[in-house]
Amino acid sequence: MEWVKSLLNYLASGVNIHHPINLLIILILGAFSEVGVPLFFSLEILLFFISYSYGPLTYPALLVILMLLLGREVGSNFLYLVARGLGGRFLDWLGKRSSRTAKAVEQFKRRLNKNPTLVVAMVRITPGLLQVPSISAGAVRLRQLSFVEGVALSSVIYDSIPVLLGFGGRFLLPRINTQPETFLFIGFGCLIILVWLILFFFYRHNSAKYRKPK
């Protein structure tokens, strides 16, 4: 496991304004994740390790959070503009490709009237529904500023999870005499899965309440 720690140390040391290529890569990966490219928690692990090594509000951690935010805004707004340009045709095509996604889009559209910024953020952090707000908001021509605010809010909420885990590891690991790489792959993985399950069932519960006839 030492090579993993060495690799993470190397990546973390390259997160600064003197290595713009590294920052650009983080931004691009954040954008790719928005259009459905699987990254297998690589960015979350990097953010966790930086928070563990340097602290949650340090320059490297805040720089990664900023690059991820910009990347997510780029990727999500790309989908938003495509869906906005194609309108109903895009939703028709989507319905033929994935009935599950089409149903999620319809549920999302019905909830937009309440608080669009909060709805966009909450749906985005629900497992498996990351692209739904981008597509739906564009297709129904939601005000772009509300969409941008929702993406920003979800990005802050989502990144706070690995940041808090890394910060907690700074105090927990010395007491239980556990190596950081062990905590990284076991504790981080289990807690991320737990949080995602909580968010998933929370969304299912809210969706069921919303569908009940009044």
C-alpha cells in the first residue's frame, strides 16, 4: 500500500498555481463526471487525502474544491444548453433510451416550482441522478442562474463529505494506530456508500410523498 500513499502524496503536492496543468486536469475530470464518465471516486479520494494531510481549509484543499466546482459547472451547463436547444426532442430521445431516467426527469420537472435551486442541488447529490437536473432544467428552460446556483450548492455539499472524513482522520488515526491508507480504502469507502444510501432513500421517500394524491 506504500505506492498508493506515494502516488497520493505526489498528486497532492502538485495541487498549486505553479502546476496549472494539474489544476486543468482536475477541472476537466470534474466536467467529464457531469456527462456520465465514471471516475470511480478518484477525485473524492484525492480530496480526502489532501484534507487528511493538510487540513480541510488549507490552500490545496480549497483549490481542489474550486477546480471541481468550475469543472462541474462546465459539464452540467453543457448538458443544460444541449437540452435547452433541443427541447422536447431531447426528452423524447431520452425516453426511448432509458425509461427510468425519463421517469426521474418527469418527477424532477414537477418539483421545480417550489425552490428550483434547492431541488437541483438535492437531486444532483442523489445516487444515479446526476445528469437528470441538467437535462430537465434545460428542456423546461429553467432560469440558468437558478441552475448554476443549484450546481454550486450540490458541489459544496458533495465535497464536504470527503473533506470532513479527511479532517476526522487527522484526529482518529493516531488514536487507533491505523495507517492512513487502510482508513482511506476501508473507512472512506464504507462511509461514502452509507451516505449515498441515506441520500438515495431520502430521495425515494420524498418522491413517494410527492406522488401521493392530496
